[in-house]
Amino acid sequence: MDNILNILGLAYRAKKVVLGEEVLNRISKVRIMFLASDLSVKSRERYEKKCFYYNIEHIDSYSGGELSSAMGRNNIKVLGITDEGFAQSIRKKIR
């Protein structure tokens, strides 16, 4: 499994992840957002607009299955990291 997905799993167990529609409710706390590559066009546009407005980096290089497996849950399409430390770790792995 990818190192970034491992970090996501750790963040989820540390309760520093919000999933699905809860991302929009707590958007001001989100530091980095993951959108599944197989997310519907309408949903993608909605989340990307929020990311643009709140200046949140978003990553869409993982499928819903990969995100779900990292979280140990089913059918995860959108998730947000709320902890700056985890977000920085992910940004370092991307670069």
C-alpha cells in the first residue's frame, strides 16, 4: 500500500479525518481533501468549488476503493484531514 494511504489510515485512527458530507460541514477545519478519482462529475464540481473558495489543496489520484481500504470502511469517496501535522506529512510525500 502507498505511504500516503498509510498516513490516511493513521489519521483516521487518530480521529483527524472527516468523511463524506461531514467534510462540507467542517470545511473550515479541513487542511487537505481527498476526492476519489471515480467521484461523479456533479459531486466533484461541488467539492472543488469549496476547495477553491477555502484555499484547500485537494488530491484526486486515488480511487474510492483505495480510500475505502485505507480507512477500513466501505464506499469512501471524499475525506478531509483536519490535522496540520498529518497534512504536512502528506504534502511531503507528494513532492
